[in-house]
Amino acid sequence: MDSPAHDVLILGGGGAGLRAAIAVAQSAPELRVAVLSKVYPMRSHTVSAEGGAAGVVAKDDSLDEHAYDTISGGDWLCDQDAVESFVRAAPQELTQLEHWGCPWSRDASGHIAVRAFGGMRKMRTWFAADKTGFHLLHTLFQTTLQYDSIHRYDEWFATRLLIDDGRVQGVVAIDASTGRIQAITAHAVILCTGGCGRVFPFTTNANIKNGDGMSLAWRAGAPLKDMEFVQYHPTGLPFTGILITEAARAEGGYLINKDGYRYLQDYDLGTPQLKPVLRSMELGPRDRLSQAFVHEQAKGRTIPSPHGDIVHLDLRHLGEDVINARLPFIRELCLKYQNLDPVTELIPVRPVVHYMMGGVHTNNEGATPLPGLYAAGEVACVSINGANRLGSNSLPELLVFGARAGLAAADYARSAHPPSDHVEAQAADEIRRLHTLLHRKGGRRIADIRVRMQSAMESGAGIFRDAKTLCDAANEIAELQSADVSLDDHSLTFNTEWIAALELSFMLDVAQAIVHSALSREESRGAHQRTDFPARDDSRYLAHTLIYHRHGDAPRVDYLPVTITRWPPGQRVYGR
Amino acid sequence: MPELVNLEVFRYSPEHTPEPRFQKFQVPYNKEWVVLDALNYIKDRTDGSLSFRWSCRMGICGSCGVLINGEPKLSCATFLPSKSSKPIRIEPLRHFPVIRDLIVHIGDFMTKLKKVKPWIIRTNESPLSEGEFLQTPDEMERYHQFSHCINCMLCYAACPIYGLDPLFAGPAAIALAQRYNNDSRDQGAARRMPILSSHDGIWACTFVGECTQVCPKHVDPAAAIQQYKLTAALHSLKSVIAPRGAA
């Protein structure tokens, strides 16, 4: 077969994908790099990140403190070598974004300003008001436009990885606007497709977050890691699931129950103070705050709403000036989508699925166990996030590991061989499969299956789980996986239903991986809380879950020891 | 009997509905629903072939712009009107080629965006080890508003000039160029000038101001264009006085 179409093909045009593309274009201008994304890059979900990006910059801060906060926040499931290299690289990546034009908020002298964030003992979160992800994504996207060596496939949808002789050699993808299906070959592929929040019914995640890359890698034989660790953000707007950033609490917001009481003080998170205290109360880690909500609900101290019980986030005492300067987007979102003004009114909030700690197993350079396949950002699990990610670590993560994966893939691509004719046969198989799906009639509606999957995941694998709820969810997911979907739309031109059917099958894979990983881990750690195994068990589970796909059979689970360098497992202490 | 809302949705498919038409749908009224929720209700339950773009549902990804009763709007940020006697008419953004139903082709904008060089241009690079460029809040204020563009294309759908002259760079692209021109870290204004001050750059704009009216992020592209006209006019005066650019 001829030489491949690209040296490096990146799936996903969000923060990780664009950072990887720039890394390739700058370090190896001779390489042909491409970004394939199912949406125009500036639509990617990085755009929705609000609060900020952590990187040590203040004089009173240190890399070790950022590392310790991350590791204890992750309940000792982080690989400490990865965390150490991550915190070292983060400030430089954030400075690089500044040089590319990111409008980071400043102090009066013109230096980068930093704010407090949950679980962080020092102020180290860089921010662009409360639209950090938006500015970061547009800065990266606009920066890529100057590199002619970056080719883009906008609104293309990858359906399968091509594998030859054990090596990843490209993808099969659909051009959404025409329905044309094409094999796109490459020496190396980098997955930067983000997370999978849409597996659950109530999520901050955009409609496009369907675990595409996780499923593509899994089907191709790469293991997924730590998939049982699903982060619930404590403050989402009811009904829409719109994120109300942790920065709202970092600026001084209170979480109160139906009696106006700051209930977090009852859950070993410290004592209430007027001003925010680092690593205390509302600035505790997300897993502990979301769990506290469920306990508060059990005590009957939450407030019923048409969309589930809620508590209130109170920003009124911050005043209009602070809210406008530091949280303008939160005010806009409340006004536009909840019809209330946080300057004078309480914001109803409840925990909402937000982030996947788990993902495709990679090493510190972004390489997966499959030769030629790399991953970075939320789709990947290095792991620096362990059992619970700290807010503001995901944006620097996608920059640091996006850049590294780009460099590693470029290196690999230089010495790789062209694919054999074998990939053409695989592509032909895939084209047949996709056309069969396109013409399918007489099955169940996509939305019906999706709603059932989401409800099974919420009741079976939510904030608290046990063997029974997880088994029920596993059975339901298995049944849904064998159901036939039918399409109303059989045309080739921008067929969003065809793509939704493929996304649904990706989500069912991811749901299966989450449920089986959770069933296997008989302990409670971070965001994985088993009511039948309420304690952390380091003797059995100071280890990453690796889950492998098996066609027509339950997945296989294995464990990989956590890398500990300098911080032996200890107690997570907040507010005292 | 729950209250119902009537919608008239533009349909076009080159394969199956080559003659554009409006299709009527009824959805239940729900005070929390935006127009996008109604479209998803139809797609999930009634007609899976109805085609539209959406993603974040929080007004920041810029995907879901359509015409609602003739006005360019984000469908995720427009609540369903209650007790509306007239049907709500939903159409694709005007001035763009329609691919399918409510989905338009925005390739023209993507080409124009790249042409205005929307990235930091430096004549002297400084290494990362020297830290960040200092930028005071006042300096940031000079470009910040223009940096909020979400590329939703509502301004192009509102701009009568773009409708008449497809070569016009258009409001968002000019605002983003000016976003970099006004940034204290940027040294690329001279390189953007040939594109911006050409006939199809700012001068095509007759200052109708519709772009600013419809912008969901208060970017005010009309102000960017007016600002740049002044810059370009001063530059051309100076080039009369000092033709070799000595000024």
C-alpha cells in the first residue's frame, strides 16, 4: 500500500488535540499532521470549562504542594511520578498559552492573577474570568491557523481504528456533510476525544461527549483504566445540568441546605468562616462535597424541585461588583437559563456528572499499549487524577499531555512503516457495517435506548453503589447492547441520526466498562463509593483497574500497582 | 390536555426533499424548554431525520444558531414562548448555503478567519523562561470585549452587506482581527492591514449595526469595524505625509 495520508492523525480538536497538533507542527514541520473532529474545533467541549487552570506561580507556593494536593485529592490512586512531572510542566504550558494570547486575568501590576480552588492549599489557579476553557480553546484554535502543515477534517466522525500487524495505522471515518466513508491512514493516531458524561442522564457535558475515543481504543484491544471513577461536580443547575464553577465558591460562595445552614460543617470538612479557607468547607474536594449532598438528602434537609432535590449556592454577599468582575458568565448563565440573578437570589444546585477520571491507559508520554496509538486529555488516564480529580487540574493536564503525546507520536511516526493491504480489507468491512446500519429499519428508537442506559447508570453506578445496583446496571447495559436500533433517516447528507446511533454504541461500551470496573473494585476510594465496602483497602486496591474488551463476553479486569514516589498513602484531611 | 406549541421548521434535503418546505410540528409546552429542547423532542420521538447542530446547551460553543421568527438566535438560549397563537418559525441562518434542514455551510467564514491572521504576531520572540508578558487590566480592557466571539455566525446572518457582497470579510472576522490588533502583546497590525483595509475588508461596511444587535456575547463587532476605519484612515493620511512609512 502507498505511504499513509498523514504522519500523525489526531482525533478531536479540543484543547488536547490542538495542543498536540501545534507540538507536531512546531517540532517537526516536515510531518503531515491532521486534526479530525466531529465538530468544528472551536465547538469542542473544552469551551465549557469555566474556573481555571492550576500551575504553581506564586512565591509562597511550591511544586511539592501542588503534587501533594493532587495526590491526596486523588485518594492516593495517582501515579506519583506522573503527578510530579505534570506539576513541573504545568506553569510553562500556561505561560505558553499566555504568549499565544490567552487573556488570563491579571493583577493590577499586569502579572498573572491566581485564585483559590477546591482541594488546593495555595492559590495557584490561573483563570480568564470564568470562561477559562473558552479562551484557552479559541487561543489554541486561532494559533493553529498559522501552521499550514496542520490539515483539518472538520465534521468528520471516526468509526474504527485500522490495525495492521498489531500497530494502529489510521481510522475509518464518515464525512458528515456528504456521508462519504473513507479510510484515512496515518503512521500514528492520537486520541483527544474527551470524556463520556452523556452516558449519564444529568451531566455538565456537551451532547458530543460520548466516549468515542475510549470505545475506539477498547474495541481495538487497548485497556481502559480506572473507569469506575466518575466525578460528580457538586454544583450543577437542575434540569439543564449547566455547570456553576467551583470558582463561585472560591470567590466566597456558600452551600446551604433548606434551613440556610452551611451543612458541609457536618461532614468533616471544617468549620464555617465568613471568608473562604483553602482546603476547607466549600473548598473541599468534589467527591466529598457531592457525597455530603447525598447524606444531607437522606436527612431530609435538601429542597425538593421538579428535577430532583437541590441545595442552594449563595453568592449574594459577594456583591454585584465581584460577581461581574470574577463570575460574569455565571451571572449570565443564571439569568439566561435559570431566570434568576445571583446578585439578589439563591442559585439552586445539585451534584452533576462532570468528568471521567478513567480513560485509555497511557504512560507519561501519552503512549497506549497499542503501538501507534496515543491519547491525551480526558479520554486518557495517565493517571494524575487518581480516584478524584481536583478542579483546575484538567486544563493544564490537556496542555501538558497533549503536547507530550504530539511529540511522542511525531517521534514514532518518523520510524514507522507504511500499512499493508490488510487495512484496505478492514476498511471495506467497516464501510459495509456502516451502510447496513444506515439502512436499518424496524428496531428501537435511539432515544429509547439512550434514556434506558442513562437511567441504569444513574441508579446503578451513581455517587453511591453496591454489588446489587451494579449487577442490575450490568444486566440492563448488556440487554441494551444486543438491541437493534432503527433509523428514520437513511440519507447520506449530514445524517446526524446515523452518527447518533454510532455514538450510542460507543456510550454503551463505556457504560459497560464503568459498571464492570466498579463491580470489581470492592472498596471505597475517592469518587468510587461502595456502600457494601465502605472503607479504602490499600492492601487489595492500591492499584489501577485495567479493563479489556472481549467480544460477546463480559470484559476482563486486571490490576496494575500505583506508582508511589514520595507520598505514602495517608488520610485525606480537609478543614482541620 | 397539556398546552401545545406549534412549530414550523424549514426542511431541505438534497436527496429526499430537494424542494425546500416548512413542516409543522407540535410539542408540549414546558416553561423550562428552549427552542433546542423542542427540536430534540421532535428528533427523539417524532422524526429522527430532522437535522440541526448543537452541543454545549449553555451558549458558549456557538453551534446552534438558527433564525427564530426571522431573528438570528442561539436555539439553546431562546425559551419557547408561552401561549403563542402563531407558530414559531425556525429556519437556517440566512446568507449561508444550506446543507440540510437547519445546517448551513460555514466554510466561507473559516477561510476568512484565517485570512485576518487571528493569532499573536511578534517581531521579537521572548522565551518562556522570561515569564509572562505584563498586561495591565486597562490594557486587557482594550481588546477583551472582542475576544468573546463564539463564532456562532449570527452576525453574518444579520449583516445586510454580507448578504449582498459575499466577499465582505464580515463582522466576526474583523472583530477578531481587531482583538489581536488591540492586544498589547501583538505586533502584527501592519500585516493584517492589507486584508482589513482592502475593499472587502472594513470599507464594505456601511455601519448598519445589526451585527452588534444580534450578538449573544456583546462583542460589538460594529465598534471594532468603526475603530478600525479610523485606524486605517489615519494610516492613509500618514502615508501621504511620509510615504515610506517613516511615521
